[in-house]
Amino acid sequence: MKFGAGANVIAGESDTGKSYLLHCLDYIFGADELKKRIPQAEPYEKLSVEFQNSAGEYLSLVRSLSGGDLSAHKCPIASIVDGGETIANRRRGLSKAPDVTSILFPFAGISEAQLRKNNNGETQRLTIRTFLPIIIVDEVSVIEENSPVLGTPRFDDTARKRMFAYMLSGKDDSSVIATERKAIAVARLNGQLALINDLLAPLEQRIQRNTTEPADDSIDKIDEAITRVSDGLLVVENTRITLMQEREDAAAVRVKAETQLLAIDQLLTRYQLLSEHYTSDLDRLDFVSEGIHYFSSLQEVTCPLCGQSMNEDHAHKIAQPSADIYIAARAEAAKILAQRRDLDDAIASLKRRREARNAERIIAEDTFLSAERRLTEIVQPAIANSTAQLNRLNARRLELETTRNDILQAETLRSLKARIEETSAGNSRGKRQWEELPGDSLNALCKEIEAILGEWKWNGEGRVEFDQKAYDIKVDGQTRQSHGKGVRAVLYSAFVIALVRYCQREGLPHPGFVIIDSPLTSYKKRGAGVRGADTTVSQSVEVAFWESLKSISGDVQVVIVENKEPPSDVAHTVHYEWFAGDEAGPGDRIGFIPETTTSTSEAERI
């Protein structure tokens, strides 16, 4: 069986070996014995598990089902040709021999780390088995009331707490000094108290000064006022844009009208010159006509050349074209008069067009000035007033927010001061105190869990806190243990999936995979000894849970083992295996153990 990057789902009938898969992984990760045996595995002699890291490298671990050491191979299972490197399932005593942890950690990019194992500051080596509660979640653990970090209560609770801190911060306890002198501890605590007092003094002064001022408003009221003023400002801004567009359109019309008026005036000037030219021509023709009239009235005289009377037959008499000239002059005058009438019509048409364009220019000018006046006298003052009002509201909101933050910070510092004073009193009785979990990283993890609960349509606000006493989460103020089995399973699943996502994104130590058995189906076997009501997961959460698997990043690997089948679209998106059991048809897989047996177990590829 192969698993891929991202989400993987194994579903099937009961007794098909789904839970046996988790026992096999527990065994390959160094358990002294295989805690569960099934008849279908009897023909098998060895268990082989193949891993592939983000660099594309392979690591195969092989172990006899009868127990003993393992063999490690830096190749896929199908390429194993020799016995490989022999490694122990775990180191014992002061041994430095290679074991599962020393092979797996470098392969997964996890550094060797030392974790504090008790209140005296003694340390022990971090191993892959310390990670088990948050990477392999069986069908019983997922619904138990135990912490998802600590798992089943045992002697190494401190180491697992420090493992969780190491995952959140990337810092181990190798620098811890096993014994701290009392004087040093007292000096350190006194220094912390002095620092807290220095931080508290200005906070308390500001709080006292701000709380003495009358405060009829609140952040909610300020937010409502800001919304109201912002909406009004948006309306005014839309009006400003409309007026600016109106002004721009009016300016364009005015420019167009003025351009046309200029062209018309030029044409009128030319036409006026042409009209004057026509008048001059008509005057000339009148003069010619009048001259012909006077010429025809002249008396006959003696020719100065020959001394004879200049009658019609006289050889030296000038031809008399007076009648023709007169007719031609009148014809030309009639033509010019017709042209001048056409010119007068054209001039009248241009004058009418000029009046129309001038009216358009006047209207456009009035529109432009009106828009300009409204912008200057109404809109701009309204914008300035609303902006000033928003500035005042934002400043007031900042004051209220600062006061609230000061109060919260002061409460936090007072609480921290009380704990330090309690610690100081405890030190006087010889009790050791250690650093708590990194606050910023813990808050970021809680935000990641909130995001997952949001993806799963959690019924409620989904506000997540981490209870450092119980080492478990609280959602909407309610502890995980106080819920029924079904909800406990969902919250456990959200915790471990969020942890692998957060660590992978932030480059923090984590093996990079999570396997969860029955997150949606509560384990109900008699005698299991799990307290709590058998509550079921709501249908909306279940649907959203399946849907969220489609978006799991390929940087991590999440394996869900369930009795329920996922929706078909989810099954086609994720890597999906169905164990059909006794109802298996041709081509179906019966269960984790295939029907045809061989001398070695089938590999699990992670």
C-alpha cells in the first residue's frame, strides 16, 4: 500500500486491518513488540516501511515481526538487494549505537535534541517515540480525555511537555543546568519582578488618568459613528465625481462651441469681403451702362483724319458696341445679383448658426460655473468636514483601544508578577520553576487550530486557548475533556493537523506526517474504559471535515483511517483506499493484508 503527499483516506468495513496499520507503524518506530496480532498476518515474517522526504530521498526500514533490531536501507523497498545497516529499535543506557531515531531524524530534517525530563533539570534524548501522541493517533486515544501532547499518563510527561515546547520554538534543553543555586534563582526572580514593576508603573498611571475622564462612548459606538460618517463621505465623494464629470462635459461643450464660433466668424468675415466685392462689381457695371447711355447721345462730328462727316459708313468711325456692351453689362449684373442673394442667404444661415452655438456656449458656461460653485461651496466643505470628523473619531478610538490594551497588559503583568512571587515563595521551599511554553508560538498554533475549526464549520465562535495545566486545548472557553467522545475526537484531530501544518510552515521540528484513526466514528467497543458520552459528530462538521482534506498542502501528509466512506469528490481528489472486506468484488482490496500472501509484509510508503 502506498500513501501520497497531502491527504490520504483509508476507509472500509470493520476487521479489515485498518487499525492494524497504526500498530505496524508503532512497531517500526521502535516499540518492543507488535501490540496487536491478526490472523491475516500470520503468513508474514517481516514488516517493511518506505519513507520519502521532501528532497526526494528514500529510506526503507525492515523489521522481523518476531521482534529484535531493524535494518535500514537508503533506497525504495523494491530496490533492496542486501541486508542494509542494522539499527536498534531504541538506545538503552549510555549506548550511542544507531537506532530508529538516529536514522529517521536526519532523514526528516530534525536535529538531535535534549529534553528536560524532570524538575531537577536532568535531560534525556528526544526520540521518535516521544512524538507518537501527535503523529499516530489510534481509535482509543482520539476520544480519550488525556492530553494530545502527553498521551496515556506515564513517567515521561515532562519530556513530552518539553517535546511540545521544542516543536513550538525549535530550541531544546541542552543548555539547561541541572542544578540552579538558590541565590541565582532569587536574583533572577527579583530581576523579573523589578522589570514587571517598571513596566506596570506607567501603565497604571495611564489607566488611572484615562479612567478618571468621563467616557460616554465606547469602541463599538465609535465604530458605528465611523461607519456612519464613512457612508456619508462616500455619498459626498460620489457627488463630487458626478459634478466633476458634469463640469468636464460642460467645458468640452463650451470649447466646441467657441471653436465653431471662431470658424463662423472667419467665414462671415470672408463672406462680407465677398459681398463688398459683389457691390463694387455692380457699381462698375452701372457705370458702364450709364457710359453707354451717354455715348449713344453724342453728335456726329467731322473726322479729324479725313475731314469727312463721321457717319455710320465712315471708314475711320469706331465700331459702336454700345448695345452689346449694355446687354452684356446687364447680364453680368444679373448674375452678380443672383450670387449676392445666395451669399446673403449663406450669411444669414451662418448668423443663425452663430446664435445657436453662442447659446450653447452660454449654457455650457453656466453649467460649468454652477458645477464649479457647487464643488467649491458645498462638496469640498462637506468632504473636509467629514474627513475632520473621521480623524477625530479615529483618534478617539485609538485612545480607547490604547486604554483597553493598557488594561489587558497590566492584568497580564500583574498575573505574571503573582506567579513569579508564588514561584519565589516556592523556591524558598526548594521547588524548581521552569520556563513556560513560548507565548507567541502557542498563540499562533491556537490561531491555526481556529482556522481548521473554521474550515470544519465548528458550531460556535471557535476561539481556541491552550490550557498549560492540562496541556490540552479549550474551545470557546470549554475544555476538550468536558465534551463527549465525538467532539473530543474532532478536537484532537484539529490539534494534531494544525500542529503539523504550523511546524511545516514555520520550519519547526516535526516528522511531517499525521495518522488519525476514526476521527469521525467514536470507538464503542465494550471494556475500552473510555469515559464520556457517545456523542456523534454533527453532519455539517463531518461534511466540512471531508471537504477540507482536498485543500491539505502537499508539504505535509495526513492519513485518515475511517469506517465511513468520504464523498465521491473527496475520494477522487485525495489518495483513497477502500477495504471492502468480505463484500469485496473483482478488483477490490479486501483489507490491509492483501488476499494473496507472500513471505514478507507489503510496504507502507510514507
